[in-house]
Amino acid sequence: MVSFVDRVVLHVTAGNGGHGCASVHREKFKPLGGPDGGNGGRGGDVVLVVDPQVHTLLDFHHHPHQKAGNGRPGAGKHRSGADGADLELTVPNGTVVHAADGTVLADLTGAGRRYVVAHGGRAGLGNAALASPRRKAPGFALLGEPGEALDVVLELKSVAEVGLVGFPSAGKSSLIAALSAARPKIADYPFTTLVPNLGVVSAGETTFTVADVPGLIPGAAQGKGLGLDFLRHVERCAVLLHVLDCATLEPGRDPVSDLEAIEAELAQYQSSLGDLLERPRLVALNKVDIPEARELAEFVTEELTGRGYRVFEVSAVARTGLRELTFALAELVEQYRAGQEALPPAPIVLTPRAVDESGFTVEADPDEPGAFVVRGAKPERWVRQTQFDNDEAVGYLADRLARLGVEEELARLGAQPGASVTIGDYVFDFQPTGGMADEEYTPTRRGADDRLDISGRPNADARLASKKARRVHVSDEELLLERAASEQP
């Protein structure tokens, strides 16, 4: 059964925004109460939160699909819909969030760190919020936007200040068990350790964390053995400790050759946090409780010291040399911490929008001659929020696009009447209004816009017939207004 997972693909979906409400206040003796449709509720976000008590991504391995709550629709009497519930997902300290294409989205370190991985959809406005001097009682409301849906890769990189590296069965698990309260699995066969183990070590007044990284072998940087699956757990370590087996019986192996092989793998590993060989490195010659191993350790100590390494002869079983090793590691950890405190805080980069930025672009469609594609956050959002079975809502969208300058830009690029214009997931036929769309709007019945020829017949008689047909469904408010006007002397 899987008990440790450090890489998962997570499918997240934020909540949809609630639709706005199109409502008119109705009360006895107050027939013209005006629009009172409330706004919808915002869709819930999907948020990743660092929790020090979480040490694996196992929950997401079993439940890779996560969805936040949807916003509720608005209602009459100016009642706004409830916001969708945010979905907070706890992740281990050191979790890196990647996009599907490999781009790093966030590096989550530090308890309580939060990252919104998927934003909830915007709420739709009710007709009360859309009212204006020209549209006193809009017969439509805006739809809520769908929440973001995407796939992300979560990758765990252990957050430890000291990393133990070495060949399989070199005694790393025994050493971390002797230095801390960690109790990893220990056995006399290769690759006993299949998951990183974390332990807390105290040396005087200094306390630091140690990671026991599963055994590395030549070719690990290319994925051989456990390879890349666990080399990532060394990236965040400030200090590396080579644990060399002085009692190995494998032919062709000795502490010096083991050290050279591991150093070569560390040099080849491509880390986003810098060259691993630039980290301070110590050497622990392990298993010196065995007489032959002690002799070998004494023989190679001078050579390793000559290469610039601080060498410690230790025995995890007999607990020999552990005190000196612990305080040496604590000294390097304190130096690292002091250097981190001296670093200036990262500057906050502000990228304001250019004053001449229009907020949209218009390009010729490469797949269809004479067609155009409009891109931009505003026009695409407006299209998503439009109820296309409501003529007044469609006319309102046309007015907004005209005011933004989309129609003018299409005309400048040579768009002809009837040309296909794609905005988001919708395709429209270009019908220029000459920049007078909003001014030409005259309210008639709710949900109608006489500027739109919904009958599909282009001649004036057909448009007139269409208007007469729609007058059959005149609203109660208009009937009251007409009655009041006819009764005046």
C-alpha cells in the first residue's frame, strides 16, 4: 500500500459565479417600484495552504479531483446570492506547484503560506446594478462566470537543513536514528529506505532538521535507481553530509570511490536552487565499530582531508563520534541561518498597466479569410456573462464592445459587414453601428432591443411587423404608463 507520495497531478476546479437576477419590485399601490434584482455570489477559490503537520501528498494521490463551491444566484428585493465556499487544501512544507507545461507557479515554504491555485468565477450583476439613466429598468441580468479549471503538478521537496547522502546501506538510516528521535526502517539489504525520513537534532542551543535521503547510485541524476524521485529532496538542504560505508564487501567499492560517484551525481543534477556542490559538505566515515572498517577509515582520512573535506569517524551503532559530528553540523547550520538573515527582503515588483493599453487585441483569423479574432480579458468576460436568448442583454453587450473600441478597431482593419468575429467561445456576424449604438437605444418592453433584427428579414416592413408582433407581449409597467398618459387632461 502506498504510504508516501511526493508527486501528484491535481485536477482543480474553482466554483462558478452565481447568476444575477432580473426582477422588478412589485407592491400594492406601487406598481413602478423599479428594478430590484440582486447580484449573484462569487465562486469559491481553490487554495493551497502549508500545514507543518502534513508530510506527504498521499491524500491527493487518492483524491486527485478537487472542486470549490459555486456561488448562489441573486434574488428579488435586492438579495444577493451567497458566495461559494473556498476549498482549502493542506500541503506539506516545501511543496512546489507546477503548471501542466512545467512552469513553476508557486514554491510553498513556511507554515501558513497560501496560494490560490484556481480563482472562483465572478458573480453576475442583477438588473438593479445595471440600471442607468437610459436603462431605468433593465430586463436582463448578467450571468455568473465559470470558475477556473486546470491541472497542476504538486511536487514535494523536503525542507531540511542537513541532508544525508550516500550509497544504499551506507548507514544513513541508522545515523539519523542515532542523532534524532526518528525511527526509520533499518535492514541489511539495498534500498531499505524508500522514502525520505526527517529528524530533529539538537546540539547545545542549536536545533536543526536532518533528512535521510534514499540511497543514490551512479546514474541517479539520469533517473537510475530511485534517482530523480528523491534527488529533489536534497535541493533545499543547506549542508550535505556524505555517509560513507567503510565496511562494505562489494568489490570495486571503497570510501573514496563512493564519494567521487556521489559527487558526480550531485554535479549532474539540474537544480533550480543552484549547484549542489556549492553547499558545505562534510564526510562521515561510518561503521568504525568494525575493526577492519576503522583501519580503512584511518587510511583514507588523510586523503579526504587533503581534498578539503572535514572528516569524522563515526559509528551509528556504537554512537562513536556523533557528538563532534553533531556540533560541526550545527556550526554550519548557524552560519547558513546568519547569511539568510542578512539577505535583504525580496523587493515587491509592481507592473501597472500602460496608460495607452486598450485591454483587447484584434487579429485576422488565420484559418478563415476575412474573419477576425478579438482577445482580451474584458470582451471575453462580457461575452461569457451575456444571456444570448435575451435581446436587451445582447444589445447591452454590443454597446459595451462599441464603447471599448472593438467596433472601431474592426473597421480600421477592414472588417466588412457580415464578417465572422470570434470572441472567446462565440462567433458573431459583424454589423457596424457607426459608434451610435448606445445613443440610439430606446427602451421598449423589458428584454427587447429594437436595434436587433431578430426576425432575420432585412427590409423595413419586416422590422415594423416584428415590432408590432412584440407589442402583444407588452409589460405591465408599460400598460400602466400608457393608461396614466391617456387619462391626463
